[in-house]
Amino acid sequence: MVNRKELNPDASPQAAYGARIRRFREERGWSQEDLADRLLYSSQHVSAVETGRKPPTLHFSRGVDRAFGTRESDNSFEREWRNIRHGSLLEGFPEYVGYEGRAVEIRLFEIGIIPGLLQTPEYARVLADSAVRRGAVTPEQAEERVQFLADRQAALTRPRPPMVFVTMDESCVRRPVGGSEVMDAQLRYLAEFAERPNTVVQIAPYGMGERRTFNLPVNLLTLPDRSMVCYAESQLQGHLERDSTSVLPMLTAYHQLQGEALSQAASVAMIDQLRKGMT
């Protein structure tokens, strides 16, 4: 084989990932072009990932799992990718994202910032750059976070997208991030997101007071088999829960939150009013 580069899977987790792709590909008698055609990537991209010159992404890893039939296995490429990225994410979150990509329903509650799945690239970049300036993450980890978020958002546009329920504390839309231009674009995107047939966007107003049922961000997933997963996090710790006896009370609290929050129409009206105040 011409220009075949010898791989050292012990060099790094990323190198091990690339070497494993080559092994799986060659076991099937596929060329890089054959795999690239199945992934809808270029053969140059496949080569760069195999040799460790380009890091894999969540989207790429899921495509590889489909091509190799490893999606539901314990050693899927998505799981390996999440292990590679684990260093810059809270405990439990990489596993949560694996469930999120297969969920049929997603319920989100956020305080202070726009939920990640609804952030524009510019808004997400401002938050990542701010974390770098504070010394909370390295520039490389910030870049990983932005790419990681983009890969998660791509799952919302799959052929059969999940139903997405989003309830945000009013602070999310009132807290200025990145200046008026970035914030206006972010609010415009929220209003557009609310128009999709598979989304519900609500704002929990300040006037709700003590009736707000959560004091921390919460994510609830309904999976294809109707089982549920809950992920909640604080500033430094994340927790994933799959036990129904713990998850169902969280679902009840989410329904109560929705009942107290503004309707989608009233929420979009608040967003539009905030945008007018920026002009």
C-alpha cells in the first residue's frame, strides 16, 4: 500500500482511536475511500483521523458506528470519543450525551444562560472564550466545548428529530452575553426555534418566585423504549440518574414548572420585546 503510515495506538487516546478505525476498516477489506463514501466525508478526512492529524468528532464517531455496526456495543466509537473528551466535561455528561443523541423527547431547564442546544455559535464562543480568560479551561478545551456543542445540536436535525421542551428562567434571556449584536442574534434564533413543529419554548418569569421547581439546570430524556434519564449539574459536578424512582419525581416537577411558566406565545412575545429594547 502506497504512503501507508505506521500507527502507534499507545501514543495517545486519539492515536488509539485512529488505529482502531484502520483495523476495523481493513478487516472488512475497505479502502479509505470506501469508508469515506459510507460516512459522507472525504478520504483525506478519514486518513487524517486514522493517523491522528485530525481529532474525531461526535458526528464522525456516530457515522463510523453506523458503518461498522458498533453503535449499540459497549466499545462503540461514540463511547471512545466521549472517553477522549471526558477530561474537559463534567462527570456523567459524556454518558448523558450518548443518550441525548437517541432520545425521542428532550426536556431542558436552564438558569442564567441560554441552554447549550439552543445557543448560536457566536454566543457559545463568547462563553468559551470567557472561560479561557478566567483560567477555567485551556484554549484547547474551549475549542472542544464549542465543537462538542455543534455536534450535539446536529442531532436535532436528524430525519426523525426528538420533541424538545425548553423552559428557561427569565435570567437566561435578560442576561447580556457578548454585546447587543450577539445577544440579538441569539434571541432571534430562540424565536425561530420556537416555530419548529417539534419544539416548545417557555420562560419561567421572575414573578414565579418560590413556585419555580428547580434551582439548578436539569435535563430529562425519554428514550425510544420509553425509559427515562435525568442529568443535573452544579458548577463543578454533574450527576446522571437512570433509576425511575428518582427520575419520575423530576419529571413531575418539570410538568409543574411548565404549568407555572409563560405560554410559548407569551414567552416569544417577551423575547421580541427584549429585542426591540436593543435597537
